[in-house]
Amino acid sequence: MMKSLKLCVLFVFIALVSASALFAETAELTLERMFSYDPHPGSAIFAEKVPFNGKMHDFEIVFVEEWKVSGENGTLKQIAFKIQALDGSNVVASSETIPADAAKISKGQQIGNVKIGDVGFAANVTDIAKNKGGITDLTVSFKLTYDKATIESAQKQSEKRSASGLDFARQLASRAAAMPEDKPAAKVSMYKRALMAAPAAETSAEASAFHNEINAAINGLEKSSPAFAPFKQTEPAFVTTAQPEPPAVVEPDDTTPVTEPAPQAAPVRKADIPAEAVALYKEARSMFAQDKGPEGREALRKALEMAPAYYDALQLLGDNASENRRWARAKDAYKQALDLRERDAETLLKYFKACYYIGEGAEAILYLEQVRSKYPAERRIQLTVAEANFQLGDLPAAKALCEELLLKDPDDSRANDLLQRVNRLHK
């Protein structure tokens, strides 16, 4: 009799536990990102906070990517994701997925599934683009799952701590408001950074009002600013007319097609670089090629001590820092190089990429626009600014710049390629 009673109680207990699990309501957040060799952020934060250990936390995905590079192109070698719970700027918990080999990745495949406490994280492939070398573009959908019943108590704990985050967000919003009116892409980018830094709208009435205010500012910029309007031709069509003999030499202006602009003369000629500095630079290149990073950086350091304005050495310093994802160091090196040759379109794009990775893409766009305004006839610089706007997410501005280039030269393959990429996303 007692055994039967104990078994009955046990079955009832199991049934109650199962029922509570069955009826527990699961909430989820999703986020989608496309990965390619083009510049893109190294992490992303889910739009809303999630309950974790009794408090509301931001959850950030850190992208751990490895690419195989051939010239300017790259194919994915492997990818993994680190999901981490943030308390302000502090990581309080994290978990990392097993790296997925790109050669084995297929559409619809789950390439990550881990948990932090009671919060689940999954990564699923939604789209793939390939060439002969492998995957060039990978689109992944991320999902967080958690118990909805824990939100209310966690929100109450978090309300007390939201004020400091809102103060910082207001500082970013003030920086955005102070930016020039003719740089709407940069202003919008900074406003969006302010929104990301702010507490979630539902945490307090004050936070909700801030979100409404900033979203209204962003909407106003996107609707009213000329930079967000489709490009309109303001110049007359270029017409070729017969020239008298001998032909007159005409300096190109904004309406004249320009092929290859002459590079800006460097303040320091290569002939003026000490031979020992040149030898150290070559040694650094050799060391890097042999995967001897510390030795290469030491040789490069010595070369730049001898010749601080050695353009090639500064370029190499920036490239090595970029390869090692030391974006702040890369930014500084490229900026020093640009101080010597600001018309170098390739270095301008590298500088933007480094800034973008450390969250300073908006500021970098302002600098690129300043350079473009100084050299309006240089097509390569305009294309660089278009590519930077594309990476920053200002598709209308990127489209306008590409269309302007194509009006002057319909056969510009790089402008055509970029415009096609813009049109795929900007519909």
C-alpha cells in the first residue's frame, strides 16, 4: 500500500513538472547578417535585451571569421560565433560555437547551437553565394530563445540601472546633431549608434521617449535630405565636338570624363628614403611572407624610426594590423599614409574599413567626403566614397554616386558592379 502511494505521488510530481515545462511560454529574438570579404562589423547586438540571471542583458554575437584571400577577393575558410551576455560594456557570460568548415556548409544548415544559462542561441544558414574558389557571401539567421515568464522581474531590476546607458546615448545623439547638415549618412549612422547604446524603449518612459525622438530624427533625415534622394542629373550631357588643328589642350572639369588621374606627388621621394630603411622595409615584407609577424613588425618599426614619412612602410604597417584585426592601429597607420598621399583611393578605402570596424564609420565618411570635394574629377576617389557608403548602409547615397560615375562613363565596370549590388538590396 505504501509503495503504491509513493509511486502515485512520484507520478503526480513528474506530471506537474512536465506540465509546467509544456506550458512555459518561450520567447525569441532573431537577427540576420550577411558575411563577405567586404568590410563589415565584427559583432552585432540583438535589438532587445533578454533576461539572464534575474536581470535584463544585451546579447552580442562576435563573428569569428577566417577568409582565404586572393588579390582583392576572398572566400570563406571557416566561421564560428561567440555569444556573450553584456552588463553595460562588461561581458558577464559567454559561449562559443564550434567552427564550421566552409567546405561543408550548405543552405538550411545549422552551424551553431549553444546555451548561456537558460538562454539558447542558434545560427542557421539562409543563403549562400559561391564562385570557383568557395563561398563568397554567407547569410546567417541568428536566434535567441528564453523563458518569457522571467522578463517582468528582470526588467524591474534593470530599470534602476538604465539611467547611465541613456546618458551615454544622449551624448552620441548630441554628436550626431552637431555633424554637418550636408552629411546625412554620417548623422544617421551616429544616431543609430545612439539607439544601440540606449536602454531598450520598454525599460522606462524616458528611454521610450528617447527612442521615439531619435527615430523621428532619422526618418526626417532619410525623407528630406538630398543625399537620400535618387540621383538627378544636373549637368548637361557630354558632347564631343570636332577640334581645330592643332587640338587645344583642355583641362578636365567635373563634366569631362576622366580616365586615370595622375597620382599625387609624395612629399618624400623614394630616393630620399635612407637605404637602410628601405632594406628594413624589404626585410619586414619577407618576414610577414614567412608568417614571422613579430620579426616583421620589429623591422618595420626600425624602418619608420629612420623614415617616419615612408609611405610604403606605413601602408605595410596598416595592412599587417588589418590582417591581425588590430583595427585601431591600422586606422592610425593608414591615416599617416593619407597625410602623405590623400588621393590614394585604395588607402582611403582601407582607412574607412579600419574605422568601420571600431565603430567610427560615420566619422570616416566625413573625411572621405572632404577628400572627394577637393578632387571632384578623380573617379577612383568617388567610387571609394560610393563603396564606403554602401558598407555604411547608405544605399541611396551609394547609388547616386555610382549613377553619376556611369553618366560620365557607362563602361565603368567597378561602378556597374557596385550599382548592381546596391540595387539587389535597395528596392
